[in-house]
Amino acid sequence: DLGVQAGQAGRAEQFAFGRFRIAPLTATADLGGSGTSVLIELARLCGMDIIGRVGIQGSQLDVYLVPVVDGASLDRTMPCMTSESSLIGGTFHLNGELYASGSTDAVASALKGWLTATAENGVIRRSIFFARVLSLLNLTEIYRGHFPDLRTQGIEFQRSVARAEIRDGNILLPEWSLVGPTFWMGSRGEIDLATQQIDFTIMVSPFR
């Protein structure tokens, strides 16, 4: 609740939904006769800035969001966005657009759009996802006989690029790559947002 009148800007210390918190939030609301239109001038979620607009008419929502992320910190974003308490350092850039139209209780499953993310000069120190990948793949040749310890040594990477398409509540990743000093990792797959299930095909190639 921003507590604004028609055509006025509203500011809120925070806005929470589920386990996520948006802070700060700056928006302008236009209270029309048939519905409400909210122009989001700034919404910061997990260290990422987002702009866009939201249309509200009864129980129906029309949402359009654009991330504005240039050189943000993975150290802050990853633990916030994931429930696995990841420790992944580096900087990243994110662009794309997200939109949805539907009832308030089904708008997440109607989400569509695309995202492109690039991360640079980072290290993965703790991640359930990568720990499971390493438990399935024989990377001893890559690390010269020593299996990487994500709690101490970590996995250094120079660049990571991911391209995602969002359709009907699913994140489809036709392309994702991770380049480190001694290896290349590529993947494609999908993430079901409702069940949080991941289905990936992963390829690894050592640099020798």
C-alpha cells in the first residue's frame, strides 16, 4: 500500500511478497474509473533494479517489467533469489522484459518474456546445484586430480552467459555457458517455477 492519490508519486520503505522484499519502491499511481495503473519508477529486488507498469482492474492484473541491471553484485543477488543459500561472487548484467496478464492468483503461471544475463570474474563457493553437478561428473582431470571443495577452494569462472525464455510459468534455457581458467561448461534445460524442479543437460570440457 503506497498510500498515494491519483497521479501522485508514492514511496515505500519496502514491499514484501512471499520471502522476497522490494526496497526501495517508487511508483506513480493513476486511479481511473475502470481500474488503476501504476508506473514503477524504481523497484529494487535482491540488488536488481526493475522498472515497468502494472494495470489493475478488479481481480485482473496486467504486468510489464524490465530489469535495469549493470554491474550488480552476485554476492547479494544469488542468496536472495535462491533458497539454497548460494555463495557466488562476481558482477553481472541483466536485460530483458517480462509480462503477464491474468487473475491475481494465476499471474505467476502466466508470466512470459525473455532474459539475457552475463556474469564476469566470479567464484562459486557454495551451491547445492553445482555440488550435485560435481558429484555426477568426473572433473579430476580438470583440477589435476583434486576434486574442488566448494566450501574452501571454490570454482573460479571468467565469464558466464545465459539466455532464458519464460513461458507459462516455466523458465526455458536454450543456452547457458560457464568459462573458467581450466574448463568450459555448457547447459540447456528448463526450470518449473511452481515445483522448483530443474531439468538440465550439462556438458563439460577441460582445457588441457
